[in-house]
Amino acid sequence: MATSSKSKSKPKQTKFPMLQRNFCFLWLGQALILCAVQFWVVALTWLVLKTTHSGTAIGSVLMTAAIPRGILTLVGGVIIDRFIPNRVAVSGALALTLLVGICTTLLFFNSLQLPQIFIIAALFGASDAFIYPALMTILPRIVDKSQLQGANAILGGGEQITNVIGPAVSGIVVGNFGLPIAFAINTVLFGLGSLFLYLVRQPKNLNLTNLEVSTSQQSFSSEIMEGLRYAWRNRIIRLCLIVAAMLNFALLGPLVVGGAKLVEVRFGGDAIQFGYFLAAYGAGATRFAQIQNVEFKIQNVRGCRKLINYIQI
């Protein structure tokens, strides 16, 4: 009897997420990449403003990045269903590192022109479309199901912090050290984020959510159409997509473009004030998100994640 009682092993207790190696790497990688994206928005906007002194040019560059990002987010969701999300995120982050590095090199040699900015912005948006959907699906593969909610809250908290820190730090660096140094630091941030994501490994002995890599023979277009149909039939998702589109059209564009011109022309400010301006918006949005933190349980079907990405962005 004593022998049989000793043979019964106690259930293995899972470490707190921040004490787990893979989760720490994911948290650091995501925080650095999202901070680098906020850093990029401020630096790129100020670069175009100083190059052209035109709000139209700023809006055109940002639109050039937004169009491929919006279109390819759906494609990114399908790719993540078929490949390992960690590899997709690392590939996208490395592409961003390369693009910002090219921009940095051209700035140091004083040879960056507006047409090149348009090309880099378009490629940046296309690469960025694969990162955020991939980041959303890495967490369930490395954290025990019993700790998934808490781990998700920690990741969300890190993301909200980057919305405040990223623009503020970018403005300070651009204002004090200039655009070439700022883009060089931006390149380093993307590179470090890529490294930490590369170090994430899926553990074998955890009770994980059942999220296997898809082996479906469906074509890309059919999976995308499946997601579109599901989203349009679901009243909550359909409403969220409409509201998100309206907010992006009516708020985010004027906020970045108009904010840059407002800081420079109306108040005679520099990149530091512009960074603080966007950081203040990030702080307000973060506070509102905390107040309105309501979770919706949506049926997990293949193709649905591609549409949820739009709501998150």
C-alpha cells in the first residue's frame, strides 16, 4: 500500500508565465517589435514632413503602407494556418529589419528620395501584415491552457505600454539625435525583436490548446472567402469591422497627418512634441481599452482568425 501511494505522482504545477523561458522570449519579442512599429510611424512621418513639408505626401506614404497591409492580412491568416506561426512572425520581422536598415543606410549617405520612401513603405506594410496575426497565434502553443487567460493579459499589457513608450521615445531620439540615428535604433529594435521570437520554442509536456497546423487542401482564395462569409453572417464581427473601418478613416489618418502638421505649423514644435502627441493618444486609448475590456467568445473556425485580425488592428 505504501509503495503504491508513493508511486502516485503529484500533478505537475506549471510556472507563472513570466517565469517561463518561452513566454519571456515571446513577451520581449512582441514588445520590441510593436514598440519599433510605433517608433517607425513617428520617424517616417517626420522624415516625409521634413522632406516635402506636405501633409498630402505624408498621407500618401501612410496609405501606400496601409493598402498592402490591409489586403495581405487575410493572406497572412491563411499562411499561419498552414505554417508554424513562429517562423512566419520571425520572417516578417526580419523583412522589416532589412527594410528599415536600407532606409537607415540611404539616410546616412543622404540619398533617400521620396520615390524610395514610397517603395519602402509599401514593402513595410506588406511584411507587417504577417507579423501581428502570427503573434496572436503563438501564445496558445507555448502556454498551458490553465494559464492562457493570464498570459494573454500580460501580453496585452505589454502591447498597451508600447503604444505610449514607442512614439515618445521615437520623438525624443529624432529631436535630439536626428533621423539617421533614429532609423538606426529602429533597425536594432526590429532585429532584437526578431531574435527573441526566433528563440521561442513550443514545449512538449504542456496541456496546450488544440491548434494544429492545417493540412487542408483548400485553396487560399476559398479559405479567405470562408472567413469573409463567416464574418459577414456574424452580427458582432460585421459591426466591429464597420466601426473599425470608420474609425481608421475618420480618426487615425487625420491624427497622424494632421497631428504632424499641427505640431509643426501651428505650434512651431519638433519631433519631440509630435512623439508626445501620439503618446498621449496611445495613453488615452489604453485607458479607454481598460475601461471597456469586454471579451467576446467567437467560434474558432478556420478562416475566422483572418477577419479578427482587422478588428485587432
